[in-house]
Amino acid sequence: MTMILKSQILYRAKNCDSNELRFFQNNETFYEQLRTKMIVENNKPRDKIMTDRQSLPTDAELEILNVLWANGPSTVKDVHQLLSGKSPRGYTTVLKILQIMSEKGLVSRDESQRAHIYTPAIEIKQTQQSMVIHLVNKVFDGSAGSLIMQALSSRPTSKEELAEIRKLLDEMEGRRDDK
């Protein structure tokens, strides 16, 4: 096994939950199972879904992303002004959050002008999908059905929304029948 692969496996082992780690440590094929899991995951098509905890935006970052998605490329001043009505934050706080977001790859920064312009580097749908996947895995033990049932029972749902849900379910059922 190459040194790089071994270090990737050890990194992966460090990031397992305690039950998964205990299972792997007690199993003779610890490295082989992790290696197989990594190979399978590395060969999956990448559609830029953020499943890594570090790449999911925080609440403050999400507020800023919502401003950028709604208003397009903006300066720190623009973002600060648009946020000040919803959640008052200092200018330097907004600047620091945008700098962190740039380092995390959530926004891109155009430094060609004196006032840097920030643009979202991720799509809203991509972010929503990643956050839902994280929520389903963390809160609903991987059950999308449980999430949907909870969401539908928590708030009133309009007839239009129910029609969209039925249509989506019919499409998904049709795709499943085709397989």
C-alpha cells in the first residue's frame, strides 16, 4: 500500500464516529475496508455536493450567501447594508466572514478594484442539497422519508406545494419502475 493511500486511510479513520472506528479496529481487514470505501467514493461522479462538515456554510455565512444570491456580485459595503436590517453586524465582522468564506471556497473575490467584489462560488441548489443531505444523515438517521413526514406535519402545506410533491413522487416512482 502506498504511503499516500495509507495516510488517507488513517485520516479517514480519525474522522470515523466512535462506533465505526471500534468496528474497524476490531476487524482484521481495517485498512482493506477503508481502502475499498475510499476507492468507491473516489470513483463516484462529483456533482459538487458539499458533504464535508467544514464546507457547509454556517448560519452567518448562509445569510451572506442569501444576500449574494439575491443581489448578485456585491462589495462588503453592499452586503453590510443589506444585512443591517435583518441582523445587525459590524462592517469588519461582515468583511472577516467574507474573507473566511473566500478561503473556504464559498465565494470568489475580485480584487481588481479598490472595493473587492464578492460573488457566490456555489449555487443555491447545490447548497440546499448539501444541507438537506447533512440534515437527513445527522438528524433522521439517513431516512429522507422521515424528514419529509416531519416537514409536512410541522407546518401547513399549500395545495400548490402538495401538487408539486405529488408530481415529484410520481416522477420518482416512474423512474424506479423503469429500472
